[in-house]
Amino acid sequence: MMTRHLPCPVLAISLALAAPLAWAADAGSTAFCLFPLPADGGTQRLINLGIVQYVDVRADEVRIYFGGGNLGSGHEARLPARSRDEAEAILARLRSAATRCAQPLTGASP
């Protein structure tokens, strides 16, 4: 008899454990804040906004400089733009992503 009822509690426990994990995946963090870059050669790359050092906004692209250290060890990501307005829109998306990452998980003050 116990064997017949086992899948229900196992399923309930699995769902209860999975729900917080799914919520945590969407939760914000200023230390690990992913922003998608345009795919390059079939590879989807995301940048961690927590390590961005500075951003250049130009009429033809937005350059994101990150991961720099001594002796030019940093990297850059270039996001093409067709106009200054589109570049500003990319910057707005970056700001929006960073704002979402900075929001506390519980709604309380950090």
C-alpha cells in the first residue's frame, strides 16, 4: 500500500524543493548580473554587469569594458547600433538589467 502512494509525496517534495530554486534563478544579485550580448558565430554570450568598469555610448555602437586589471588584461564587448537613439536604448536596457539585479529578494531593504 505504501508503494502505491509513494509517488505523490515524492512529487510534492520535488516540487517544493524545485520552486525556491527556480525563484532563485530569477533573483537578482549585483555580484552576478547577466546581460545578453548579440550572438557571435552561434555562441550566445552574456556579460556579468557586476564586473563592468565603464561603457562608451557612440552613434554606431555601445562598448562595454569589463574584467580589467593590470597591464591591459581587460576585455570589451561591442554592441552595434544604427543611431545614437538606438545606442541610448541599449544603455537603458543595461541600466534596467542592473536595477533588477540590485533589487532585494524579499522586498526588504538590503
